Amino acid sequence: MKYFKNHLPLFVLVFCFSFPIFSQNATTKEVARLKNRSQQVTIIRDNWGIAHVYGKTDADAVFGMLYAQCEDDFKRVEMNYIEKLGRLSEIKGQAVLYNDLEIKLLIDTEAAKADYIKAAPWLKKLLDSYADGINFYLYNHPEVKPALLTHFEPWFPLLWTDGSIGAISTADLTTGELKAFYSGNTDKVAYIEREKDVQTGSNGFAIAPSKTASGNAILYINPHTTFYFRPEIQMSSEEGLNAYGAVTWGQFFIYQGFNESCGWMHTSSNVDVADMYAEKITTKNNKLFYEYDKKLLPIIEKWITIKYLENGKLIPKTFKTYATNNGPIMSKRDGKWISLKSNNRSMKSLEQSWVRTKAKSFEDYKKAMDLKANTSNNTVYADKEGNIAYWHGNFIPIRDKNLNWSKVMDGTTTATQWKGLHDVSETVHSYNPINGWLQNCNSTPYTVAGDNSPKKENYLPYMAPDGESFRGLNAVRLLSKGTKYTLDKVIADGYDTKLTAFEVLIPSLISSFKKNISTEDALYNELIEPISQLQNWDYYAKENSVATTLAIEWGYKLDKIVQKVYINEGEMDQVENTRTFAKNALPEQLIPQLKMVVDELKIKFGTWQIPWGEMNRFQRSSGEINLIYNDALESLPIAYGPAIWGSLPAYKSSYQDTKKRYGFNGNSFVCAVEFGPKIKAKSLLAGGNSGDLKSKHFYDQADRYRKGQFKEVLFYKEEVQKNAERSYHPGE
């Protein structure tokens, strides 16, 4: 069973360890070393503020890339190691105490340090360069006051190794359960619970030469993340590195992007990578033991101290934690202690994240996949030879095929242990399907190539418990009829705003209204015009569409089952649940909800006839991580709808003590790339590449973002130089 914990946008205090790494209080020798190193790196900023980093070695490119990231948004570089270090409480207080405990149980900092020491020389060079680049930036910018993190260590990247926004897998276990277990339920301290059914996702399309106008393969890269979570960047070296795309702040590899030979898009996967075990605990001579294969083994005990901020002071709180051979104890269910087996960080995963960026062929990329270390991603792939491919997950443990692994397993026997990892050839994948396209929208792999998709009966359930999504239906509809694709045509399909869920839900509402509300009923007069709007709607989200507003506001008030996006083995998926709900819904499950929407709109705006773009807005008023939205400040209308209802361009918006909705998650970095004799690509960012309000690149892509108007990617150095705003060595 797999479940991703959401990223928590908070800051963290990091203790400075004794590695000989550069810091703001550097020695003269260190300053000289880093200044000399910086001369091996050139950063060229293009006319969109995108950093193109050139180094003699891969390590030089990493050094420059991290330096450039810090220039663009140090706050977010700093922020992205908060959760992984488990130090949230030192800045946020007791409110996140148990979130810290959860992280410390799942991600072992001592293991990360040990991995650094034993890392291969090539990887250690990259890790050292990562820390050097950030710390050199801090030295050169004394005016930058870190929230708390003033020194970066080379082992930090070994805490977070695959780039995903929510790469912590805890199966079905919650932070609330963890708190209940380790506090005895008497602790009044709060926690931040993960959001299980995240209403967003990612889209990836790969188009084969047979379906393109040029005869070249095309890849569409469309991650849906928290806005400004990933910048756009290029990194090149004289050692064969030349990768372009989106990098997660603070990481040193291109997470979703391309090189001259191939491209890769990752979508979040629901493959089972973490399992729960019920342990049989006994006490003997005042010591705890757990039963395993009819033997009693001593419980592994570990003391964890977490400091939390209270009244300006750091107060230590120490927990006695427990673990078995299966993993840390995370909760208690039905009187039994529950442990978690997972793989939430690994050096091999970090190695894989790097080596795939240097793949020169399909065979190279398959070798990277053969490392079997990516726990959180599906992969959509295309290359210059015309290959397209899809892999559903990558790290997949071998298990007893007769068990339902979404349930709690018996922890007392070897029968429930993982038996190694499945070879990539055994996992769900598709290479060069005859239909000429592949897609994944956080959905089942069994529709990844339409009728030519892998067959469900050929694979074990835990390999792909993912259900269908309404975005998946939309993508299959479009790609099945598409021909002669160009970059612009792929982008047009990627920006199809059809809200396919309402093709199912709206007819049910209209039918129920006609059958159950008579013309004499007062409710008839109140709702007949809104019903007419919905009946005449084409299901496409548009800026000027009142029906879009009514439908989306109404959809969120329906039974929550229609929003359930992550499922376990044997459960109905969102599409099936929605169809079942629409077929069986009673009038009281449909009609009062529409009246609530109409009444709320009248109270807020004086009328229910509010076009979607008037209330669905884009606003970036500051560079703060946690934005505060304000109806009185400038904002832009956005036509796109939420991914959960089927919109391919995702735009998740919400109210924040405001009358209007403001977007915070969805389309962020988007890119389409064609692999011909020369790379052709177009890209787009939410707002702009800089997190500095004073920078012209803070908001220079906002209007383009509103219109879905992509910019040309400058991939080749001569193009970059022609459009350069600035060229410099780090530190200049």
C-alpha cells in the first residue's frame, strides 16, 4: 500500500555539523577555493530570467545550478529541506511536533550521513558541489538572512532522493495515529494531517513519429504542483551533461525535462511501495519483544529528541520509539502495534535521479530504470530515435500474490516479507505501442495507450492499484483522434478544459430536477435558470462561463465519494464512484446543493450569474511561501478548472477569507519538446522564474500563463547568448 505525504511549506533549523564545507563564516582558504571554483562555471540569464549553467565538469554544473537557484529563491531552497530534516518544531512550535517525529522515524539522518561517506567518488563530488554552491551563495549575500538554515551539508540530498513533491510514503497510516500512539492520546499538541485525496496531479503525453507532422517524437511535460515549487533551468558540462527542465528547489538534478537525446516526464504513482504490519508484542523481564517465526526478538528502541519553539525558547521533548524488523512502530490498531515497511530514501534513488539525465538512448534510459529505485513516480518517455515508452512505478517489491497488500499484514511470519524487487520487465510498462501515443494522468496504466494498453490480467494487483481519472478519460479521447501533431497541437490538447466529470453528474441533476420539482414549487422558480445554464453548457471551463462556476461550486458540495482519487486494491475508482453516485443519487443529494451554491453566490456578489473567470483568479502579490490573497489587489482571470473534474490544465483554487477563489496548485512548469535533428521546445511557468518581487521575472509570464501562451525554449548556447541579459561567474 502506498500513500504520499504532502509537502509542508515551513522553515527548518539545521544543526551545523563538522564537515569541512563552506559557510558564511568561512576561512580565507575556503573563500579562495570557492572563488577559484566559481571561475569554472558560467551562468547566462536569458530574457526570461532562466539560468543556463555551464561548467567544465558535472560537479561544476551542480555548483552553478545551486547558486542560481539560491539567486532565484533561496527561501524555497531552504524550505524544501524542512520536512526531510524533521526540525519543523524549532520554528513552528508544538503544532508540528508529531510531523517531525514521523519524519525522523521514516528518514534516518545518520543513514544519510553514512551514505555520503560511502558514496562513489562521482556522486560525492556532486554532493560536495551541492553544498558548496549554496554556502558560497550565502557567503556572497550577507544581506540574505536565512529563516534558520545558515549552513548546508553535502549529505542533505540523501534525505530526499527522487524529486517528487510528496515523496514520503506511509501506506494508510496517519499522523494522527502516530500522535495517539506516542502521546497516549493525552498530549494536547496538534499536528498537520496529510491530505489524502489531493485534487490535482500531473499529465504526461508521448507522441510517436507516426502521429507527428515532422516525423519526430514529441513529449508533453505537465506536472501539477504547488505554484513556484519548481524553477526552470538548464545545466551543461563538458562531461556530456546537457539537461533542461524543472528542478525541485534545492535538488541538483533535472527532475522533469530533457536532454539532446531524450526526455522524461514523471507523474505521481499509486504503486504499492509501503506496507503495514501488525506486530505481536510481549513483555518478558520488563523488556519488550516481538514474535517472528515463533521466536521472540527484542524490540528495537530508539530515543528521539525534538526541540520545539515556545515563548522564544527551544524546549526539548524526548520520545522513546520502537521498531521491529519490518520498520518503525507507527500506530496501534485493534490492540496491535502497527509497523511500517517503506523505502523513503535511498542512495540508489539519488544515483538514478542523476544518471537518467545523461541518458543518450533508449537503452541508456532503460539501464537507469533497471536500478529499480524510484518509489514515487511513473515515467513517460520519448527520444530522438522515435521511441516512446511508459513505466508504471519502478521500485516494486515482490510479495505473496495471494494476499491483499492494501490491508495490514501479519508481522509475525516470513510469509509476508518482501522477496526482493520485481525486474522492470515484470512491471507494467509499454514500449512503442502501435497506436502511436502514450498518456498518464495519475491514472490506471491499463488505458495508457487506449486499446493497446497493457492488460490488467497480466499483472499483480499491487503493481497498479491506481484507478481511472477524468483527466485520463479526457486524454484518451483527444489522443485517440489526434494526427499530425506539432508542438502547438500537443499544447492545445494539453490545454483542453473539458470537465468530463460533469458529463456524468449534470444529466443526473437535470433529470432529478425535472422529475421531482414541479412548476408550482417555489424552488422551481429559484433554480430553473441555473438549471437551464447547466443544461445548455458544453462542459468546457471558460472565463466567461457562468455554468462553469455553478458546476464546480456544486461539485464540491456533493458526496465526497466523487472526489476520492486514491484507491486501494478492490475499491472502485473515482470514475466508477461518480457514475454509481449519478445513477443512484436521490433528489436530496443533488438539488439542495445547487440551491446552496446559488444562495452563496447571491450573498457574495449580489447575483448567481458569475462567470468563472471573475471568481477564479491568479494572484502573486509577494514572494512569500505562504501567500495571502486579497480581493482588493490585482489578479488575473483564469479559465482552467480543477484537475479532479477532468480539466487537463489543472488549476486548483480556494477561498482564503476572500470572496473569490485564488489558485495555488496545478499547472506550474509546462513544456512540450520535439526530438528532431535539433531540439525544439516551448515552455511556460506560473508567474515567473524569480521569487523576488522586485525582479522583472517575478511576474513576466503571468499573462502568458493566463492565456496558455508558451515561450520558446533556448536550448543551444548560441541561442542563449543571443538572448542573454547577463553572463557571469557565481559570486560576481
